[in-house]
Amino acid sequence: MIGELRITDLGVIAEAALEPAPGFTAVTGETGAGKTMIVTGLGLLLGNRGDKSLVRRAEGETVRSARVEGRFVGFDEATHRRVDELGGTLDPGPDSPELLLARTLSALGRSHAYVGGAQVPIGVLEAVASDLVTIHGQSGQLRLARPEAQRDMLDRFGGPELLAAGREYAETWQRWRHADSDLAELRSVSRERTREIESLRRDLDDIATVDPKHHEERDLAAEAKRLQSLDDIRRGAGEAAIAVNGDEVDFDTNPGAAALLGVARHALAPVSSADRTIDELARRTDDLSYQITELGADLAGYLASLESDPARLEEIAARRAALAGLFRKYGETTDEVLEWAEHARTRLDGLVGADDRIGELAAQTARLATRLEGLTERLSTLRARAARDLERSVGAELAGLAMPHARLEVALHPVTPGPHGAEQVEFLFAANPGAPPGPLSRVASGGELSRVRLALEVTVGDRPGRTLVFDEVDAGVGGAVAVEIGRRLARLADHQQVIVVTHLAQVAAFADKHYVVVKSDDGRITTSGVREVAETDRAGELARMMAGIGTSETALAHAAELLDVARRSR
């Protein structure tokens, strides 16, 4: 609900502040004083279009923009989460967190919106504020004209059973819709899926035929290089073997390194014990002799193993050609080819399993469709029953609001089952007997529409935490009917905050708090402000409203009687 409303430089209002009561607040004032600017300001908070002509213009003053701020308290957790998502913050209040909504309108026509201090698009402000405030008046009846708003009101009137049926239906419809959509998608790509399965299987068979191994292309390249360089390798290894082991053909001329080291060992052996230095040199010579002997043996063995293998070279060339064929299609290395094959097998398993998924989805869709048929019938039956009850209840309320011949009809138009059922709800209205009922928003006048909405709100029940604003709910009535309007507004305010802009004392008398919009004129400009009427001044203000200019003892007595009636009615 609204804890405080501040309006600056809007229309004729230079500055105004209201702190509405948690229950019933009345806003009154002379015609032309600017009390409708209160509703206009709230409308701006609800995202209504703002025209730059609304910015107050005063001679000799520079007014750059109008501003409306609403401080809200007692909102639900969903609103709290929404503010967090938008990057806004809540202000700490004495009893609970407070949310500040704001709207500015510049004299150039630019408009800005704020939720919890965060600037947001106008549409976002509307979405947040519309969950907190509903305006009923000539400028705020479009919501009532929407089929979804009328359906929501009918379902709320139907009570817990209808609301639960609606939720169960909506949940089942969503599940059926998702399953049916997934099934249709799978079936629509069945041919493409078959082609892809065949292609993947061919490619995987191609890879399996070659059967590549990790790093195989690198190993084959190394082996091929060795076989192709075999003559050079044999020549180099042979020369090295001769250098180490000596030339078998001409050993005397070329004894090799091993024989020469043997000579050195024999030369040092007899004198090695005579000196530590030469002893160390002798040991090093021994080590080198053993190593060179092993090297010579290894070279000889390696030379013996070098055999030409033209067939193996051909095998390697064929294998590399087969791998190259894979590289052109699936990757540049055997590792990339094997990785592609792994992904392809996963994809193939998913595609093959899609046929099983189609069967499962078809069965699930059929089960949900059958269940949905039963839920549709139940929901339609409950709505039809609630529609007749709502017609009777609203008719009784309208009779008490000086509309004895008016009737509200709730039409349920069959439609293709959707997320909210198989019927579109439409409120039809006829103000006079014999008149054909028509769409409520088209055939009802502004005053009639406000009273119908009041009757609906009283009949449907409470929505704790919300604020209802009524403008012109008392248009065209007076006397006892006005008292009845005030009594119903007071009853409505027992469960939610109600703000009423009224010109009737009979309505204002029922308010818990009374504000009056006061107009002042200095001869150059007209300015309006808002003041709260003290409880001790209530009778005088009500008498002024009834008597016009000035008051009389009779008017004061009548006002006191009105207040007494209002108090006894609560």
C-alpha cells in the first residue's frame, strides 16, 4: 500500500504530500482545484503516458519538470525480488522495508522512471506499480476492459476451488505444450535425422577401416625416413665401426681407437703405482678402453642389423596414404581424427535414441492431452457456475448503488484451449431494462463504470496489500445512494487500502483520513496544495462540501449526523 505520495509541479499543484490511511482515504476539493491531479500523478507511477502540458507553468518561474514519488509499504516477497533484479534498493522503514517509485516529466516531454532508485524503462515501472495499485476511473478503466483482467476477477470470485483448478489446468497445459512442441520438432527433422545417421555411420566405418592409432603419422614418418636413408646410415655406421674397431682388411695400417687405447693401457700399467697422477690417468684410460670396446661392439651389431626392406617401405607409403585420406575429411592428425570419431559416435547415439524419444513423447503427450480434457471440462464448469453467482451478487450491489435496473452478464466465449482454459471471459453490461448488454468498457459511462468496478471489488473480495483508487465513483448520484457508496468503500477498506477522489460529503464521511485540495490565486497564477483535515474539523469540512460557500448550523448538524452514521456503520 501507499505510505506517502508526493507531487511536485504537476498541473496546478506546486507541491503536495499525502500519507493515506491504511484503510479509507478521501480526497476532496472544489471543482477545478486540481484534485484529479492526485489520480493523474498516480497514473504516471503506473506508466500512463505523460504529456509535457502536465508540467506546471508559472509566470516568472522556471519549472523544468514535474515529479511524482510514491513510497510503498507492505508489499510481497515477489515485489522485493523484482526490485533486486532491477538493481534497486529498499529503504529501511520503522516496521518493514519501503519501496520508492518515482516518475519525472520534463517540460520538453522527456520522461524518466525509477524503481528503488534504479532508472528503468516506463514499461518496467508499470509492471511493478500495477501489482501494487489499481486505478478505477475514466482514465484507468482500460485494465478492466482486458479479457485477462476479467478472467482473473471471475476466478478470484470463484474462490479456492476455481483458483486451484485454474492453476492445475495451466500447469498441465504448459507440460502438454512443451511435450507436444518437442514431439513436433523431432518429427519435423526425422528425414534430416535419418540422413545424418547414415552419413555418420559411413564416416565412422571409414575411420574404423583404417583404424588409426594415436601419433601414428609421426611414427610412420620417422620409420620411412630411416628406411629411405638406409645406405647413408650403413655407410656412416661402417666408417664409425672401422674408426673404433679398426680395419679388418688392413688392421696394421688402421688398427682403430680400441687397439690404440689398449696400447695406452699397457704402457701405463707398469708405472701406475709410482705416482698418484699417472695412476689416475691409467684408471681413466681403462674406463675409456671399456667404453670404446662396448661402442665398437654396438656399432658392429647395428651394422649387422641393417637390412634393406623395400616391402616395408611400400607398406608405410600405403598406410600414410590411407591416413592422408582421413586427414582430408576429419582432421590434420590422427589425434584429431580420433577426437572427431568420438564426437560422431556421441552424436550418433543421440540421433538413434531420438526414435525412442519420439515414442516416449508421443505417449506422454497423449496422456497429458487426456488429462487436459478432463481439467478443461472441470474448469469450464466451475467458471460457468461462478459466472452466474457473480452476476447475481454484482446485480444486488448495483441495486444498492442506485442502478436497480443495471445488470452485469459474464459471457464465456468458447475458444481453442490455451494456457488459461477453453473460454474467453467477457463482462457485458446493460444499464436499463430491455437494453441489449454490450462490452462493459463500451456501453457504460464513466460513472457507471466506476460503480460497476466498485460493485465487483466489493463482491469479489479482498486482495491484501493492494491499493485501490476510485475516481468519479460517485458521479451522478447523491443522497442515500452516496451513503451506500461510502459504506461499501469503507467495507472494501477493511482489507485493503482505498483512496477515493470525491465531491460528495456522504462518501468522504466514511473515510479514515480526509485530505482537501485547496486552490489559491494571487491574481497572476492559480496554485493548488493539499492539506489534511483534522478530525476535529471533519464536520466543518463536510458541511462546507454540502452547503457550498460558507456553512450553516443545519449543514453542520447534517455533517455531524453523517459522521455518526459512518462511525456506526464501521
